[in-house]
Amino acid sequence: LLTMPNALPIYLVSACLVGLCTRYDGKIKKDHDCITMLENALWIPVCPEQLGGLPTPREAADITGGDGADVLAGTARVITKSGKDITKQFVQGAEQALHLARMQNVQAVFLKARSPSCAVTGKIGVTAALLRAAGFQLTEF
């Protein structure tokens, strides 16, 4: 990574927030407030669920037995609406997102609200919990 004087900040951002087709339901719903925050910055779109090997579209899922931190601790699971355990994919995707954030030395992370991967407030998502534990600044949209 080359650093230059007055270099632009680098952010990691949930890919769905910038209009990429990564949402569980395959819909595209840009977040204009997030896109405004990304102006005058370099940004890297990521979808932890895709990085964990899940397709788009995919069945909706939720964390059962706790939150994202509990999933990482092995005391909660990520389960689809039909009952399939996809915890492994969520943890793998979170680890990949953390790897990218560290490799690219990102200054902050912008994540999707109400997501079992990315939620920052309420029930924290798996990726959000891992990134927060690693010391990254998280903002939710």
C-alpha cells in the first residue's frame, strides 16, 4: 500500500449501501446518505455474506441465541427462516471483511442497519462485532 501526502481516506462499506446487487432479496436499495459520506474518499464495497459463500438472492436469516459477538464466541447461531444453520458462512465472511479492512488500512467502516452481518445498533451483526472487536470505527446506515 503506497501512502501519499493528503491521501484520501479509505472506507469499507456494505456493498448493498452503494447499490450493488448483494442484498439477501436481490433488490437494489442505495443509501444516499451513505453515498454522500463516501464523497472525497476511496471506498471498498464488501458483502460479508457473499464473501462467506452465500448466493444472492438468498433466504433471510437471523441470529438465534444472542448477537454477533455470541456467534463469534460459539454460543449463538445464524439460522435461515427455514431452519438451515449458516453460521459457518457468516463467520467466514466476517473474517474476510476483517482481512480486507486490515490489508487496506481502512479508517472507518459503513455498515447496513438491521442485518445479521452488519447491524451496529440493536442486535449487533457478526461482521460488525468482529470489526468492532478489532478496533474499527463503525457507522450504520
